[in-house]
Amino acid sequence: MLLRDAQILFGRGGLICALNTSASSIALPPGEVLLTSSPLIDGRLAPDSAAWLG
């Protein structure tokens, strides 16, 4: 697990979950976006959202 200011990343079996708990969008880690809890903003993870990447 990687914890940054307002970003939590963890993975298992080739999947990565990225969580953004901040009030601004953040860059996603490399990988194919499989699912997001909110639409991306210019390819970035929206505030208070999660994304799953493969």
C-alpha cells in the first residue's frame, strides 16, 4: 500500500485501486482504467473518488 497526502494506492493480483480523498483531481498510476466511481476529469481521478486499474 502506498499512502500520499490524499491518495491511497493498493494492489492485488494485477489490479490496482486508487483512492482520492482530496478536494482536487489527481493523476492516476499507469494501467488500464477498468472502473471509476466518478467520471475522470481530463484523464485524472476526480475528488472523493476511486478507480480500479488493470
